[in-house]
Amino acid sequence: MAQGSTSAFLLFMFARLTGLLPWRALHALGDLLAGFWQGRNARESRVAMRGLALAFPDMPENERQTLHEAALKSTGRQTFETLRIWTRPAANSLSMLDEGPGVALFDAALASGRGLIVAAPHHGNWELLNRWLAKKTPLAILYAPPESPVVDAFLRRVRRSQGDEGRVEQIRAEGIGIRQLFKRLQAGGVVGILPDQQPKQGDGVWAPFFGVPASTMTLIGRLAERTHADVLYAWCERQGDGPRFTLHVEAAPSGIASADALASATALNAGIESLVRRSPAQYQWTYKRWSQQPEGSALGNPYWPDCY
């Protein structure tokens, strides 16, 4: 067994053993991780605080501190929840999920045969959403391969263990992969995309997100405009401290299919912002969403240098 494969196997076994812990223990570990980040003023803590300050500049400082602590706990818990979701049978994970009324929108879009784009922001537990989608329909998920070959091998092993191969096709975020997405949608298929990641320099447009310019992908808009596929937001929101989540599905703003790239990206971000504002602690604030800024921006890179 190659060294990379051995390391990936050991990571997988650690994840599987951790996933056997009771739910309360997983959340306790997540809270400890969050406390470590905050107590040590770790990069994750600094990035989250800077993002919250950008998104909520008028929020009183004491409220932002409370939200910051809750956001770190949510991220810590999501980390350990994911180890369980990755390594336990799908039925075990899906038993924790309550379907909201928006599922009817998903079923209708699926039945229409027009093709369906599921925009899944980094909100709540997106890995649980992946399990639900794989149960409902074959789909393609766009992903950027991790830089580490060990992590890449670990994630491929995770997907194999979930039994989703054949129902979930992972497509690399590159030219040939994008063409595959167009073909799948034109044939009435389903595509899942994380819409709130910064694209490569030059591949997006500057659209407001919480009032701050954000480098925003144009891919969802181009896919929707050219294939006439439906676009739905979907996310799994954590409910309290127990192993319960609610699945939300909502229609994207109509402007998302605009031929104007900026109008489409603005609609995309507006929809994400709307759902994040309902439970802001469950968004992934540890991601440097605004690190890229337009040339000449007075904001520069708002995370530099103290969040690196």
C-alpha cells in the first residue's frame, strides 16, 4: 500500500471510530475545538471575527462576540458531526433529518425534466444534505480537489464507504468538468454546486454579499441561462443540541438566470445572504469569503495580515 493510501486509510479509521461516539460526545468535542480556537485566538477565530465584522458592522460589540462564539461552536460541531455522517450508513444519518415543506419544490423540479441545479451554501451541515440528495436522485457534484493527495484519497475512500458511487459523480471544477455539467442538465439531470466559494482570480465578478464586494462565481448563472434548468437553494439546519436537522429547500431569485453576469451573481448572493441571516451562527465564517477585492479597493484584503 502506498504511503498516501496508508495515511488516507488511517484517517478513515480515525473518522470511523470517532463517528461511533454518542452524539453528545461529538458535540462536546466540537465545543472543545471551538474553545481552543477562541482561547488561543487561533486563525479560525480571527477569520470568523473579521468576517462577522464585515457582515454585521452595525451590530453591538457584545452581540457580535456572542455570535462569534456560537459560530465557532457550530463549526466545531459540524466538523465532528461530519465524521459520523461520512462513516455511518445513510439510513442512520437520514434518520436525523426532518424534511421541510420546500421538499415539494425539489420533487416538482425533479419531475419536470428541465434539469436542476442545487445551490448548497456552506450553511448548517452540507454533508448531511449530500446524503439526502444521493438518496433522492443520481447527481453530479462540482468540487475542487484538495491540494493534499492524502486528503483527496481520504475523501474518495469516504465516498466509496457511503455506497454513493454510481449515484454521485464528482466532477472537477475545470473546463472538461464544466462541459459535463452542461450536458447533464440538458439531459434533465441534477447538479450540486457550492455557490459561496471564491472562484479563481478572473473567473468571477464582483457582486455584493452583506454589502461588501465579493468575488462571485458566474457558473450557476451561465448554467441556468443556457440550459433553462431550475435553481434551488438547499441546506440542513441544526436544531438545538440533539441529533436533529431540518432540510430547507427554496427557489432561487429569478434574476439568477439573467444573461447579465453581474445581475445573476448579485441575485445568487442575495439569496445566500437571506438564508444566512436567519441563523447566522450556522454559516462557515471561518472561510475568508472577502479576501479577494477589486483592484484599487480601499478595503484591500481585509484579512491581511492578522488572519493568516
